[in-house]
Amino acid sequence: MSSIDALVTAWTARGWLALLAFTAAVLVVAALRKPCRRLFGTERAFQLWLLPPLAVLASQLPHAPGAERTTLSALVYAITSAGAALPAADVSGAEFDWRGGLALLWFAGVALAMLTGMLAQWRYRQRLSDAMPLLVPSSRWPVLLAASASVGPAVVGAWRYRIVLPGDFERRYNPVEQELIIAHEMAHARRRDGCWCLLAQSLAAAFWFHPLAWWALGAFRHDQELACDASVLRQHGEQRRAYAQAMLKTPLAMLALPVGCAWSSRHPLTERIAMLKLPRPDPRRRMSGVVTMLLLALAVSSLAFAASQPGPQASSSGPAGPDQRYTLKLVLGVDGQPAHLHATSCLKSGEYYTDTQTAIGTLPPWHGRYTVVPAEHGMLEVQAHLSGGSLPAPVDPGVRTHPGQTATIQVGQQVAGKDGKVVEDHTIKIELTPSIGC
């Protein structure tokens, strides 16, 4: 196993944890978002969307050194016939590693999702190339009047916000509605909703293969608009009817805006107008919502962190039970060639797997036996006894590794040319992968 193989193996293990944490957190949000709206209001319900990124982050945090199952590069125990140690040479096999293919596929999907989002953002910004600045004294962010009536209202960007208004803004809306539309976009900017959109878009790109990721992105944007509506009505509560009229006069967004906030589809707009009729939660409920969100965030993060901790492994602090079994996978290659033998054995603690090979090419017959015993820190030790072949005397090498990870014993001689490259390889390479249970 090369360092790249070890890296891909670690990536796969951490990726599964992130996937499980993300899925569980999104399901929690899906179950609670509507009840939380009724109990605590839309602004508090929107904060539920902090749970998926927090869960993913918690699942990737390191654990205490004593409990952590660290992904290590392959261990190599090398022996020459003269008794000196060989360099840890790792001859790659010809087998296809599905983890490597999976990693390449994931990276390709992420790149495509990000490229699609960047292209959509660029197309939207291109529509603003001929927009004119508009002076709005109440806004501390730049306001642009688009040349087209189909662009805006929207807030564009994640860091430097720009408020975009449609070209017919002054004709379409009366003065009160104009004030409310601008207040809505200012609320998006004040709440830093563009940053949250960027985070949501990034999560969807990371989990591009997951149907829940794209559902969550749409639900997140809808809840974001509901929360923004509630923020506006806290300051303009007496103008609910005018606010609803302004919504109905606003056309649906024709172009996607990945990083920013534009008006959504007709069905959520109907729900948004219906939400305007609901009474605002009283201060006690809003405070209860804050406490509930904090407790939920703590609970979900703690569960994701705890679930990412490896289970207890066997230890050398005490003898293994008589019924403890281990799986040992053995891959043997000779003279630097692709694997000559693949074997998998189920062993009790202290039981040996025996392998006797007749002459292979120039290699004399040789004999090997292997057993698996527990070691400290959750590791497993493979103890071997090798004789024959090119060894002048029997040897008893032992290698330690974590369950499911590969260690290598290499026996024999390599002859290097003047340039340092191996020109003759008379070695036996034994890759050993122990794991708990059969």
C-alpha cells in the first residue's frame, strides 16, 4: 500500500462519516422545520440549517490520541539474506483499487457542480453589466437599477453585497412597496445571507451524488426567504398587505443565482404570503427558540462526534478471549511481479495460517506461517515465521497495524544499477491485512 493508497483509504473512511452525519442532520431538519416555525417563528426555524454543516464538521474532528484510529501508511518489515534491512520498496500491484476510482469520480462531480454554479453566477452578473447605480439614502450597500425588468430584485454576492432592482422598479411598485422591497433586500444583506448561500451551495457540491443535498438546498433557500420576510415585518408589521402586494408584483427569477438571494418559485411564494398572516411569536417563545436551537446544535454535533469515534478494539492489556477470531488477508508477490497468491483466513487468537510454496522461478521452496494477536492502542500484530527461499536462516518478523490496514513484510535481495534503479529483484513481498472478526 503506497502513501497515496493510504491517503485514499483515509479519505474514504472520513467521507463515509461525513455522509452519514450530513444525512442524519438533514433528516432532523426536515422533521423539525415546520413545527419550529409554528412554535418559535420562521427566523428561529431557519437556524436549523446550521445543523448539517455542524454535524459534518463534528464528524471530522480528531479524537483523543488514545481513542483515535489513525490511518497510517503501510508498515514495511524488510529482510535481506545478509541480514541488512532493505529500503522500503513498494512495488505496485496491477489490481484496480475501487477507492481510487471512487475518489476520482467524487472529485469530478464536485468540480462539475462548482463549475456549473460559477457559470450561473457569471451569467447573472453579465446581465448587470449595463445596470445603473441608484441612490437610495436608506441603504448602506450599493444599489443597481438593471436595464431589464426581468432582473431583480435580488442581493448579489457573498462578501460585497449589491442590491439589484428591476428596470421598471419605479413604475411597477408604488412608494410604499418600493420601500418594502428595498427593506427586504437590505435584510438579506444585513443577515449575511449571501455567505450562507455560498456555504449551502458548497455542501450541495460536496454531496452532489446525494438526492437529499439538492432537496436541502431548495428548502434552505425557501426557509431563508421566510426568515427574511419575518425580519422585514418586525419593522414594518403594519404594512403586511402592502408587502404581500409587492410580492405578487415581483416576477419569478429567470436566472439562477447560486451566491445571492433572488425571488423563488410561485408555490413557495404562496406559502410566504400565507405566513404573513401568522402572528409573531411572543418574546418568551423567541427566547425558548434560541435555547432550543443551541441545545439541538450541541446534541447533533456531539452525536456526530461520538459516532465518528472508533469502537473499542482488542488490547494487549489482557489475554484475548478463546472465541476471539481474526480475518487475515495475505497477498504474496515474488521478484517484483504482480501478486502470485491471494489468501484469506479466519484465525482464532494464537492459531496459525500456514503457507508452503514450491520453487517459483529462481526462488527455492520456502515456508511461512502467520498468526494475529492483539496489541496496544487498538492495533493488531501479525507474527510470522519464515524459512527457506533465499533466507540463510529462519526469521520471525512481526508487524503492527490498525484493523483493516495493510502492513508489508519484504524478504530477499534487490540489486541496484549505477543509476540507483533496481535491475534485479529477488524478493518475496507479503502484504498482510488483519481485521477483527470473521
